[in-house]
Amino acid sequence: MKFTLSVIKADIGGYPGHSGMHPALMEIAKRELNKRKGGLLIDYCVLHCGDDLELIMTHKKGVDNKEIHKLSWDIFLKCTKEAKKLKLYGAGQDLLKDTFSGNVKGMGPGVAEMEFEERKSEPVMIFMADKTEPGAWNFALYKMFADPFSTAGLVIDPNMHGGFTFEVHDLFESKKVLLKCPDEIYDLLALIGQPSRYVIKHIFRNSDKEIAVSTSTQRLSLLAGRYVGKDDPVMAVRAQSGLPAVGEVLEPFSFPYIVAGWMRGSHHGPFMPVGFEQATPSRFDGPPRVICAGFQLANGMLEGPTDMFKDVSFDLAREKANEIADYLRRHGPFEPHRLSADEMEYTTLPDVLKKLKKRFRKI
């Protein structure tokens, strides 16, 4: 029997500022999802990363299902109503449209979904980020599914030795391409090394086309035509039994690599892996955070979550991230801390520069 795992998120109000989630919004989401458990939903879990509300749901309706997406949309609307009542910052920030149109894609919320046959043992890692863009997953996914120095199973596990196919989306042209690795590994890197444009959406095992990964890929600035906040993506990764082991899935985050986002979505910063309780970015609204909720699926039920980055083995990564944050912050408004000019076009900077436009003269 096939089950569907849906992870749908939205920023519907920060508390305080952009740093966290008000408990009242979490309770609304839990109450509304609980009403549908045993009917539309098999199971659910509500979490937050920074000021983003994360709805994790299992069901049998398949991906892009109208009922599932409408349920999520209605929850975000109810939470937004409460957020406005509490005068939370950026209430309803990610809800770009007024009416529901079949699913939430293109409406602001982020979506990562996949449908699969539940295996004898089905570990699933749900990653949630704050203060960064969807391309933030590119580096980690390459390390998980294409780099044998990170994932030993690519060499020694016969069920993984055939490699994986990466579905990469061009967010500017709304196109996608499938790249089979290791054969096309250099072509893959040529694209995903530009994470602001090319983003890994899905990953499939070459031997049987089994899906292993789904991510959210929306860029709010492209949807809205203006800066309305960073995208704060989510990702679901299946593990073990011919896929990277749980430890191999987590390993890339032991290195706090640089991602775009941070303050006003305009700066580069280290991607800091933290436990649930530390997912409250405050220094310069950051640095960018990532949490991981580990689940075992059992007939669609979500056994968990386990707070995977709470482990002390990620303490050094957090320490290094703070060092990198110090170094970058010393650059102030200069690159490379501030994003490059082409990326700043999708922030609030163009509004500042307009007043100088008429003052320029030919040299």
C-alpha cells in the first residue's frame, strides 16, 4: 500500500520579530489537524523552525491533493487571523493570494511531498530551515547522494552502488532536468553550484527509480514580484535499506557551509544545525538555522519526532558556525557578506537605489 508524506510550511507571523513561533499558533495547527486524524489524515506532527510553521502529515491521497492542500491553507489562514490579533510580526507573510486555487503551490507556502510503498523499516528525516533559500539543500544533497567521501554506502552498499538521479529545477525559467549520477556528476555540479537559480527538487535511486528525496523549491520574491521574506525551505529524506543511512543523511551538516539569506534575505551566513529549542535565530536575525526531525513510519503513523541535531556531535559545527558568523559580520554592508548585485535585485535594496538613479551622469 502506498502512503504519502506531505510537509507544508508557511511564515504566518513571528514572535518576537522574526525569531520564533507563538505557542498559540502551534496549538491552532495541532487542534485543526487532530480533527482530521483517522479520516483524511493518518497522522500528523506540528513543528516550527524560527518563525515558520511546519505541518508534517501522512495520508493516502497522493501528492498535490486538493483536500490536503486546502486543509493546510485553511490552517494557515486561521493562524494568520490569530497572529494579527496578537500583532505578531509579518502576520500572513507567506500567503500571497486571497483565495485557494486547488493547491498551495505558487501561493506562498512551501511544499515537499512524496508517495511511496512503506518498507519493512522506514526511517524518514524531515529537515526544516529558517532565514535561507531553497537552494540551501543543494550542497547537503550532493554530499548525501553523490559524494562517497561523505556517504560510504555509495562505494560499499551494492544497493546504492548504481547511484542516483537528481531532478533539478531552474527557478527562473520554470524548467527541469534529470541528471543521472555518477555519470553526469560534473553536469550536476555545474548547475547546483548556483543555488539561487538551480535547485534539487527530487532524487531517485537509479536501480529501481525509488524516490528518496523531496524538497520545497518556491522563491517568494519570484512569485510576488517583490521581497516579502526569505523562503525557509523544507525537505524530506528517506534513509537506510539501499538509501544513505541516517548518519550519512546527517553528516553533511557537520560542516556549516555558507547559504544566502540571514538578515532581510540579503546576506550570506553559515548554515547552523541546531536542536528544536535552538531554532530561534536572533543574532542579526540569524545565522540561518536548520533542524531535523527523525521519524520511523509504521503503517503511515509518525513514530517520533527525534531531535536529530540535538546530539553533542554537532557542537563543533555550531561553534564553527559562530566563528564564521563573526567573520562575515565584520564585513558589514560589503560583499561577500552582502549578496552579489544580481541577488540584491530581489531584496529591498532597489527601492533605496531608485532615488540615486537620476543623479548619475556619463563619464
